[in-house]
Amino acid sequence: MTEDLATRIAEREGLCSVSSNTKWQRLMPLIQSFPCHKRIKFIDVAEPTGWQTGLWQPHPHYVEASGGPEELKFVEWVEIERCERRHMGRLVQCSVLDHSDEIRRSLEEARATFKETDSSFFILGYTRPTVTPIPFT
């Protein structure tokens, strides 16, 4: 039996899986529901995707985020900003809505493995033995 690419990458990088495909399938609609900016880091790519408000699931086993569909088993983490910025117009400052409590409660209810920073939540698919998954700029 041959190993798949995700398994080979995880073994080579010393990654520990903390979210299965089934868990990601439950989490993705929840993640999509938050109006805050999001980005994804895949285990087979060095940098995360760009910030965006939407993520799409063209198929239950895939997620699409600015680069074509990727299998859920390659998701290292998804980052969600705590606050939503609403553009009010050219002359009016953006309004900022903090969704921290709602996001935290939803992730806890979904039994997601996540970490919080001052500005965002990281929902983990894998952990690295010596590297903190936070943050890229």
C-alpha cells in the first residue's frame, strides 16, 4: 500500500494531525459563516493564502482559497481575524465589530483545536513540534 502525499509531507515535517477530514467538513461551514477575513496555510506550500472574506467548498473533501481547490487533509491551519471591518464610505472611518466571543464559543462547541492571538484565531489541522503556527505577516 502506498502512502499519500499528505502523509509523506506530515512525516517528513514532523507534523501531528489534530483535525480529521470529517472535522474539517463540519468546521468549514462554520468558518465560512464568520464575516471576518480569513486565510489558510497548507502543508505543501510555504506561505498562507491571502486574506479574504470567503472560503468555498466545491466538494466536501476540498476547500478553495485563492489558488484553486485543495484537499482538506493538506490544511495546516485556518486563521480568522477577530474583528470585522465595515467600509462606511470614503469620508467615514471604517466601523470595527469584534466577533471574538462568537468565534470562540462556536469553535469550542465544535470541539476544534485552536489557539488565540491578540488579533485572530488559528484553527489547527496539524501542529509542528518546534514551530508555533503563529503568525505570518
